[in-house]
Amino acid sequence: MAHGPSRSVACGIFPDRGTNPCPLHRQMDSQPLRHQGSPYVLLKEKYWHLELAHQEHPRPYFKSVLWWGGVILMAVGETGNFAAYGFAPITLIAPLGCMSVTGSAIISVMFLKENLRASDLLGMTLAFAGTYLLVNFAPNITQEISARTVQYYFVGWRFMTYGILEILIFCILLYFHKRKGIKHIVILLTLVALLASLTVISVKAVSGMITFSVTDKIQLTYPIFYIMFIIMIASCVFQVKLLNQATKLYHTATVVPINHTFFTISAIIAGIVFYQEFLGAAFLTIFIYLFGCFLSVLGVVLVTRNREKEHLPQSYIDFGHVPGKQTLDKIQPDSNSLSYGTVPDGSDSTKSPSGEKKEV
């Protein structure tokens, strides 16, 4: 069970006792958690979860224009994110993931009617300031990523050393996670970050070779293109699996800032080692760039801080919010009862103090 509040609370049903989740819950559980786009995915799902919970005769979510609009916008955004790796350095694109978190905070205020806290405003300000420093002091290099360039970097001693160390650390952490049963959030998200470093390397290689094919010479005939494509797909799949494990064990408000921090660090190291993006950069430029990364990470932490405390489960079940159920008042069930957290049907009965049975 997750440590944070259940997603079924908005329906008034506590799933801890074996109740069936609503159809949207099953749809939410069947979708993998996206890596950088996850805040928007969770916001979209939460919005439709609340809409479904307050409708007496809910209609399927996929029949809504707004839902499809969100899906299309997410697809366009992820496509743009992929294409950006073909034109800009990894050390610039990866830290800008903080904007997805701050953007989600703004959208949650507009659509989900959540409170805008002082820490949210401070976090957004720091994230915007960090973004400004990142854009202005990130490596200003123009690299044409051809298949021969990727091959040269791939067999270089820097990446070979980095790859061996990463595989060694990954195997050690995976051993403690699988064999010893240690499911600490740091271990899970470190595994995700190690895979993410391979993801950003392969994504930039694939995107760069596609861009080079369009502007110059076809690169899709080289085996290195398909090797990088396989690495990209495989690392993404395992990232999703580990991220879903983390979100089942810990609250999203805890996972997001740690994951963003680890991802940013691993992506920057991967860009420096594989593509040598800070080669020849001045010390002051590197210092200001790292300070911008620190501001963006601090902004994400402030925006997501104490989010799980704002949605604590209620101590009663509000049947008025359950579609198809009718009640006259809110009921406080006995927490020691086997039926605690379940919705009684019309056939259930209770005994009055005089011994007579009364319908609930």
C-alpha cells in the first residue's frame, strides 16, 4: 500500500478493505507514469477522477473533447521535447524539467481549484530564476550529431569508464532491491536516474541522427542508430516500471522532487561525459550554471513540499458523492468493524438497542 493518501478518497471509498475502484481508477492504474510529463498526466487523471466522482451518471472519459485535447497537447509536448535534444545540449534541456512541475502547480490552481500557497509562489520564482540562469549560462555549442560522431563517443574511454561504473552501481543497487527486499525511495530513484542517463544519451543520439538525415545525409543505414534506438526504448520501459513501484510505495509529492533532482544530476553527468558539453568552459560559467540548477531544484522542492498533507483521508464516508447511492446524512462507521471503508448495499441491516432489525 502507498504511504500517501489513496486516490479513491475523492469517491468516498477507501480501497484498503477490498472495495472495487471506480472505472477511472482502473484506467489510471493501467497507465504508466511518464518520466518528465508525469505531473501533467497526473493532473489530467485527477481532474477526470473528480469529474466522474461528482456525476450521477458519469460518461466515459474518452468521449470528452477536453480529455482528448489534453492527450494531444501532451503528445505535441513530448514530441517537441524529443526534437529539442537534436538541436540543444543535454545540460540545457534536462534541468528545464522543473518547468513541468511549476506549470502543473499553476494548472492545478486553475482546473482543480487547489490552494495557491506562499511556498508555491516562492518555488515558482526560484524555478524561473534558475531557468533564466540555465538558458544564459548553459554550454553554447552547436554539435552535428552524425552516426560517425556517436560511434566515436560510444567507443571512447570516457564513456567506457562511465558505463562500467554505472553498470556496477546499478547491479549492486538492484541486488539490494530484489534480493534483500530493500525498497527505500533513494534506491528506487537512483536506479531510475542511472537508466535516465542512458535515456538522454540515446535520445540525443537518435534525435540528432534524424535531424542530420533531414538536413544533410541519411544516417538511418548505420547500425549505431538502431543500437541507440533499442537502448532508448529499453531504458524508458524499465524507468516506467521502477517509477510506478516508487509511486505505489511513496506519495507523488515525495517522488517528484527527488526524481527531478536525481534525473537532473545524472543527465548533466551524461552530457559532460558522453558529449563533452562543458569542454573548454570557464569556471565562472560552470559555477553560475550549477547555481541555476540549484535554484530550479529548490523551486521544485518548495512547490511539492507538504502536498500530501493537504489531502488527508476523511474520517467519514460521504455517500452523497458516490454515484448511484443515496443517503440522508454522513455516517461515521466503527473503525474496528470489518465493513469499515465499504459502501453497504440496500440489503444490509443493523440491530437497534431494542433488538429490532432496521434497514440501513
